[in-house]
Amino acid sequence: MPGSAALTDLGDLDRSTRWELVGAAEVDADVGHPQGLTPWGDHWLVSTVHDNGRGELLVVDQRGAVVHRRDVTDGERFHPGG
């Protein structure tokens, strides 16, 4: 499985782990409060919620442009943190 060595090392991560930024892109859209982010081919999938309770799934390209957005709101939801 690709990346399995990295998965094996997850147990070694803690608060003292040093991270290295390898790239960045400013997203050119209102992304609300991002909840999740994962690479998807040449793009990123971002799950997000907005203050009005609306949830979205965004497809963001490597330059930070939102190329697709889908409303995934399913009734009224409340964030467990308040």
C-alpha cells in the first residue's frame, strides 16, 4: 500500500512533532469554517460549514480556485462544540 510507511509512523506524532510547510495556496472564495481537507487527484476536497448552518463540499484546484461546490446540507445540525 503506497504511503504505508508513513501510516506506520503516525504513532510517533505528538505535540513536539516539527512540521514543514511544503506549499500554500489562498482559496479565492468564502469557505466558511473548513472541517476537512484531503487531496483528490490534482485538486483538494474541502468540507465546510457556514454560520447559517449550510454545509458544502468544495473542489479546489492547486491555485486556490473553487472549481465546484455542492450543498450537502441535510436538515438542521449543531456543532458539538457549541
